[in-house]
Amino acid sequence: MYQCYLTCPRGLEQIAQEDIVSFVNSIKIDQGGVQFQTDQAGIYKINIHSRVGMHLLVELFNFDAKDSDDLYNHIYDFSWDKWIDPKQTFAVKVRGYSDQFNRNYTTLKIKDSIVDHIRKKKLSRPSIDKNNPDIIISVFISENHFKVYIDSSGVSLHKRGYRNKIHKAALNEALAAGLVILSNWDKVSPFYDTMCGSGTIAIEAALIAHNIVPGLLRDKFSFQNWKDYDENLFKKIKAEAKENIQIDKNIKIYGFDLQFANIAMALYSCKSLGLDSSLNFKKQDMQNFNPKANKGTLIINPPYGERLNSDDESINLLYKMIGDVFKNKCTGFDCYVFTANLEAVKSIGLKTKKKLVLKNGSLDSRLLYYPIEKGIYNKKGSS
């Protein structure tokens, strides 16, 4: 069994746990991720199944260091030659905080120690590649305590493989999937994103609705470069995931955006996934939203302000328009707004039933829930 850590966007730890619980033992929620134990098959399954995970890290060892020489010795003593071949490339990523250990210097010290160990054992050394390494070593520092992991994912798991281009303000796919799951969409009533950008939220909703695991389109995972990689086991796990796909033609998912270039990107992603007939994307202003259904789930991630290069008045007018559409067009709907502009949401003019605290990168954000019922809306929303 391996001791592992799956990172995820802040605020989605509970979902990350529920997402992988059937593949692991002794799972425990942490800040920004979950800790657990799993086997080789579990590592492969989590990498293709996790909807909100980012990096699946496998712990190699941990230690306390008194100084940089002590750090070098602890790293050097590990059996790196069993994990990294001299013909491979690797990178070291250091995170965390320490008054004593400077991050850049610590990174160089760890790299040198790993290279020296492998050169001594194999009479040859691996190269460093920061952009596309075969092996990624992640080190977490807390003052003088070090935890050393090998990254089984490589490129972050939110990069599913269905995009050719990306909208400059597109949501992280793992975060988008988390928003859909948090909405408790019933998958029976229609799903809408009326400010869809390049379609991330709607596409992730489709993957969830049709039971398509997000890692199936990925070309590569870092664990495929490991010495113990079991290709037959991984092929079997992927085949099982494909067999479990359940395309339901009754599911209705819609995405609308003002910019045709965004709709074009969304349509390309649909084609990559083979979901051309399962999603409906259209160029349309949210002001013209006129759903035929009397029940549905709607999630939007409107501009926060800095993306519009606009003043406070125009962003407030945008959010007021959102509130007007909710009130006038969305009776019977569960409406959600995900935003980091906690002032502008007050212009929506509706009372939130629920406010979930999340992070969008480094931005403090909220997922605000507005169940739209018949009545007179005159209460001010709040963040």
C-alpha cells in the first residue's frame, strides 16, 4: 500500500474524498486535499476517475533536517536509482514554508543530492527538465520537516485533454466539475450556463451526467514513466471505465455566450469528447435567455470586473441584469453564481439561500445559491 495525497481546489476537499472513497483506505480530509492509502490499481483509477483532483502524490519518505548538509544527506540516502533512470528527465518542486530553508536554494540542494546518488549508483546521471519531465518530485516543507513525494499525475489532472484552445478567463476544469457537483443537479431537468465562455461548466456537467471519467482523453500520466508501470493493468482499468459510460439522450445541457469565438471553442471540445449531440451551444446574450422548461439548474461564472477593464458601475449593472433574468425568466430554477467579486453580487438583488466559500486560484470566491420561487424579490443579496 502507498501513502498518498490528492491535491484539489480549496473548498472541494469533501467532494475529492467522496469521489475516490471506493479506491482507497484510511482517507482523511486535509486543507487543499485528502490523505489516504491505496495500491497500484488505486493510483491508476484515481488519476482517471477523480473529477476535482489536481495531483496524486505518492509519499516516498519524510524527515527532519537541522541544516542544508543534513537535508542533502537525508535526500542522498534514499534509493533514487530505483525510481529514476539515468536516461530519464526529472524536476523538483518545493512547496511550503520555512524560516530556515530558502525555497530556491533548497530546490537546488535536493536536485544535486538526487543526481549525485544516481551518478554514484549508475555511473550516469538524469537530466533536469522543468517543462516536461518524466519524473516529478514534490517536496513539502513545514519549518524543518520535509515530506518527499513522487507525482503520479504529471500535468495537473484538471487538464482533461479535450481542449485545443482555452478562453483566457476559463475556469479550471476540476473547479468547474466541483461547482456542478455542489449544485446537486438532478440530471433530469435541463442544465444551463448562460455565460459559458469556452463551455467548461457545461462540458463538465455532461461528463458527470453520462458517467464519462475525466481522464480517459489524457495522452499521458507520469506514473507511466515509473519502473513498475503495469501497462496491462492500466489498459484494463481504462477499458472498464469506457464500459461504464452511459450516454443518455434525454439529458439536456445548454451553453450560451456573447462571443462566437468562445462558442467555437466549446463546440470543438464537444467534438473531441464525442458529445456533439449531447450539448447545445449557441451565441446568445444572457438578457435574451428564455428557457422553455419550468425547472432547471443554472450555473454561471460571470466576469469579476478586472477581466472587463471596466468601472464599478458597469460591473454592477451586469450583476443587476443577472438578477433581473433570474427573477423574470427562471422561476422554478436553482440558480448559482460563482464569483470573486463579493461587492458586485449585491447588485443581483436577491437573497442567497446558501454561500459556499471556495478558491479560484488565489482569489477568495463564493458559490451563491438562489432558488427562484414565485414571489416579490426585494431583498438585497450578500456575499
